[in-house]
Amino acid sequence: MDHFLTLRLRRGIARLASIGTTGVVGLAMSLGATMSPATVLAVPNVPNRAPALPPQVACDRPVMPAGGHVFYMDPVRGSDSGDGSRAHPWRNFGALVSKRKLGERLRSSMRLPMLPDGAQPGVFYREQANPDGKVVGGDTILLASGDYGELVLNGIVNKRFMRIAAAPGARPVFTRIVTAFSSHMILQGLVVRGPMGPKSTRVLVGAAPQNEFMPDNLVYDHMDLGASAPIAGHDPQDWYDNAPNGVMMRGDCMTISNSRIHDVRTGVGIIRGRDDQVLNNRISGFSDDGIDFSGDRLRIRGNWITDHWNNNGALHPDCMQGQSSSWHWPYSGLTIDHNVCIDHTSERAVPDKEVMQGISMFDGVWKNIVITCNLVLPRAYHGIALYGMDNARIENNVVVGMDPKEPSWIMAFYSKEQKAPRGDVIRGNWATGFPNADQGKAGTLAGLKTGELHMKDGGSADELSVTMANNTLAVWPGTKVSAHLDPKVKIVRIDGPAKPMSVPEALRRYPLPAACQKT
């Protein structure tokens, strides 16, 4: 059908029910020409609480089919009256968007007229065919070098992927890219240099839903994203107040890959996503977190995250952090593998006064987690730290602290709300601390006081539902190993804390287990 409209009621389903059948008919008639005979008016069933797990999302492979059209855009020699050919390119996206030339279907919203009792019930959300669409699924727009300003592609829907990409050798530059509630797009090879500004505009690349309309199947590949000013030498408070974030994704089947993200507050954020991916990116020069994430069936793989900067004490920086709350449904299906986290590399040999933690999940309800084959060199206790998570496998990781006073650990412990982890496995890792291997009530493990963790009073690590197997404790001179250390944990002596080094050098100095080479 051409349209589907969803009615959301500000005052609940009872308001519509109270006006009766006559009122519904009158409402439909008052919309007049905006509704066709094929229109469906749907009143959603409002559940009392969120489901335990959202349904599986259908993700499509981001490939361009053969036979699509290729169009051209040039901000210097192009024209709004051009036809998009190589000889007569378009100038920018403004005219294409305003004339509805992009997409097979379009999503939009419209405010409802008053109900018969005088109440305003809400907004219609509409998706309809776009007869004016010239660039649709399967087509490509190649961009020449130049400044394009802000790119806003909201509510543009295709069944196949539409690609917007840099022409070979070109450097198209934008100030911001927004693809809210859109579907099936590949953005490739684009540069974003966002100005410093107020918090409401501080996202370089963003995608978010509009109520029922969730963005899906969006790919950002080989992007270069950063603020217009470098973080080096910048006032930390001004940076915290005004610098942009890199990529913020709230949708389904979304990917940021093979991109360079630098000079930002947070590098990448996945917000309640489903089947989203962060793959093979280089994230550096950030003041908050490298990657923040929440959602179901997420994959974070092959990223290098290095060189955080001071945020004036506003937040503790993390390489990666799970962001959730106890009122969310249990998130399930997270994989974090083959990433590298380094507090500061040899390119920035003088460390910041604030330390970066490794891979941490302190809050919320999570289950079915795999964290494997990561190299983590933090300057804080938390190397890989899970609080109150269930069915987590932490396997074949290497964690070495960079601070002689804080040998970094791998651990699974009670949550802040005193929820114990269940069914967790810590196996085959090599690290400078394993609090779960301390079988005493108040012992120390490589200088770590287990009583400082979120354990119940008088409790001990062996009371948790955590299985330890085939782990190796790396100890440098001057650290004390607990007398209560699980005898099955191997001990190796190392020269001292990790030094600043490049990622390739770190991978040579601290090689991942052989099992990681097979995956």
C-alpha cells in the first residue's frame, strides 16, 4: 500500500477508546485528502513493560548490485539545475533533498487535528512511495573534492543500498552528517570536520529513530571524522563543553568500519542498538570514552583505541564501556574481539594526568557476552572488568598495566547493586591481576585488595559463579602475590609495567595467544 500511518496517543489508548466508533470515523474524515482509501490506521498495543529480548533484525549485506546508475556532484563546477551526469554534475544535496530526488520511499510526520473532545492525541508517522525519486537503491553518487556543509538525509528509505562516496582521489568535506530514520545507505570515504559548539549539535555523524521509524542498514565506511580544532593543547574544560562526539548510532544493522576518528569527546556510541557493528577503526585523541555501547547482538572487532586526553575530571575515560541501566531489558549477544587499547602510545610519550581504563561494564543487566583476543594496556586497575554480568566468556586476552602502582586486572564481580555474576568463565588469559583467583577473604593479589571491590561483607572471590581456567598472572618486581592465590594460576615474571609504544610494537611485545590467530 502507498501509506501506512501509526497513531500514537499522548494520553494513552483509553482516550481514543472513550470517543467511540463515531469519533474515529469523524477523525478519519477530518484528515480529508491526507488519507487514501488504502491507509491503515493502527492503534499500537502498549505493553506494561519491555519484552525480555527484542526480535531478531534482518540485516542485509552491504553490497552494491550490478546495473545501478552513477551520478556526480561537484560543489565547485556543479549546478542545482544539473542532471547529475559527469558533464553536468549537481552542486550539493540541498536541491536533491528539497525536490525529493533521493530514495524509493520517504518517511515523515504530521500532527493530527483535534479529537472530538478537544484533546490533541499526537502525531501521525507516515511512510509513502516517492514517485520523484531519481537516486534509489542500487545507485551511487560520486562526490568531487570541496566543502559541502551539513548533510541531512532523514527519512530516506530504499530496499537496496544507495551509496554516497568520494570519487577516486577526492576529499569531500562536511561539517556534519545526519541520517535519522533512514534505511539502506552506504556513506564511504567522506571527511567530517565539525566546529566546536553547543552540546545540542555535537555529533559529527548521527543516526536516530523517530518514534516508530528506526534507522536500519546504514554503513559508514572509510570515513575521516574529527573536530575542526585539535585536542592537543586545548583547554580541557572548553573541550569538554564544546567538542563534538564522533559517531552516535541508535538503530538496527548499523556499521562504522575502516574509519579514522580523532579529536573528539567520545569516539563511537551505540545506543540501544540491535545487530550493530564497530569494525577495524582507528580511534585516538578522545577525552571521554573510545567506544560506548548498549544493545543486543553487537560486534566490536579489530579497533585500535589509543591516546586519550584530559577531560578536566568530568568523567573517567575508558577504552570501551557498556552503558546501561537496571530498568533496560537484559541486553544479550555482545562480542568484543581483536581490539587494542593503549592508554598512551609512543607518539604521545608524556601521559595525561587522568588514566584510561580498559574494557568495562559496570552497570545494567547483560548476558551472553564474549570478550576475547584483545590486547589492553591501561593505566588503571580495570583492564577488563564486568560487574554483575551473566554468561560471560573472557578468554585469550592480554592485559598489562602501565602504572607501577596499579597492575591492571581481569575480573568478574558483584554489581553495584550487589548482584552476583552467574555462569562467567575467565580462561586462557595473560594479565597482571586476577581478583577472582584470590581464594581468601582479605588477601592481596599482585597488590590488589579484593575487599575494595564490590563484594559482600566477609565474602570472597571463590563464592562467585565464575570459573577460572588456564590463566597466567604476570608479576613485575616489587609486587606481592596473595598467599591465597588459586594454585592453578600460572605465574610469570616480567620486567615491569608496559611502556608507551605503538600498536604494532605492543602486539609484538605482548603477543595474543595462539588460539587468536585462528579467528
